[in-house]
Amino acid sequence: MATGSKETAQREQGAALVALPRRRPEPNEALRLSDVDQWGRSEHMRTLARRMYSPLYKHWFRVEWEGLEKIPRTGGALLVANHAGAVPSDAPVIMHGIEEELGRPVYGLADYFFRSAPWLGTMWARLGGVPAHPDNALRILRDQGDLAVVFPEGTKGPSKTYTDRYRLRRFGRGGFVEIAMRAGVPVVPIAVVGAEESMPILFRLPSLAKALGVPYVPITANMLAFGPLGLAMYFPSKFKLRVLDPVTFDVPSGQERYSKSRVMDEAEKIRMHLQETLYDMLRERRSVWFG
């Protein structure tokens, strides 16, 4: 009896579950169940988007870069570009090109309108879109040391009609300069030619835009050519992008306030440099479609 009890106890002990060692997470490791980061960006979605967008980038817009080496390979930098097209085509071109050529993620700082639209807001976040708030930009540029792209013209850029193409609107109050100063990062201007012709606006419907609560309602040449599908179909304009020299500011980072006059002066200098570069590129261009 004693022997049987001893054998039974040994069998039960042998059949007991053994606790496996558990790996302790690293101090800075995010405990996430997916690849979605704190901003909602998904590398899986970005990879899928790059794969799907690549034919449009290479064969439809036939994108050419000049001065891509001026974008820092490490550390934060605020990319600033002109903005155009009823449904802007420049943002995905810039983000795709830099991620493909340099292998660096780019966050797009966009108007809160995109975030508030249920389906569009989620998709924009998954693809790297972030609400354009100074605190968000600071965390991306200074704390994470990543790249962010912003369009200082805001909705005034893509809402302009074809008769005003390549005429830069005012760069707000220069908030992007103050963000770069506070983060201690350079501003890298990018001049974009081709977006204006990819989806040109013939005229706008301001009353309808007000009723719908949207920045603008455009009637584009694409809509006349393709009907309702025109809002999702671009013309095959040739894209050329020129990266200008990074602009740095000889001020200490991390301050709460900076001189408003200095901020606005620096923003205007960048706007004028971009404007002059666009005019130079347009003078060099032989064809809208072939560059």
C-alpha cells in the first residue's frame, strides 16, 4: 500500500505542468498586440500602401527628385512643401519617395478635418497621418527624432483654382518655424511641380461647402473628364521635386516662447525661397506631361 501510494505520487508529480520561463519586456518596449504605434501608424499598412502606390509613383507621375541627399538620414527634421490638387497628390508622393529612397518613416501633419472623418481619419492615421498640433509635432521631431512633413498653406493651397497655380499662399503665422526652433531641428523645404496639374480646380462651390461643413467643394477638370470617378483619378502630370538646403535657426531649443517677428520673418524667407524655386522649375519645364 505504501509502495503503491509512492508510485502514484511520483506519476502525478511527473505529470504536473512545468512553468516555462517568461521573457521580461525591455524597459522601452511597447506592449502592443499589433504594429500600430502611438499615433495609429501601422507599418503593415504602410508597406501595403507602398506596394500599391508604387506603380502610380513610378509610371503615372514618373517622379524625379533633386537634392534628396539634403534630407537628414538620422534625427528629426521638419519637411515643408507647397500644397496643391483638389485631392492633394503631393503628400503621398513625398512620403512614399522618402520612405522608399531613404528608408525613413515620414509622418504627415494634417488638418483635424481628416481625423474627424470616421473612416478617412482611421485610414489616414494608419498611413502615417497625425493631427497638426504643436505638441504632436514636438514629440515626433524632438522626442522620437523622426521626420514630419507639413504644408504651411493649409487648405488654401489645394483649394486654389487653376488660374492661381503655383502661387503660394501665406504660410499662416509661421507656426512651423516655431515648432522647429523648439524641437531644435532643421526645416527642409521641398518644391513640388506637377501636383497642380494632377487634379486642377476649375471653380469651387462655397455655399455647398458651408452646408457640408468642409473646407471647400471643388469642381475639377478630372470630374468633367471622368465624371464622379474624377475625384479618385489623377491626370498623369510629370512630378519633379527639388529639396532645398536645410534651414537652421541660431536659437536655443526648448523655450516656451520665441520672437514672433523673428518667427514670421523666417517663415516668409522660406516661403519666398520656395516661390522663387517653383518659378525656376516652371521656366525649365518643357511639358506638363513629360517634364
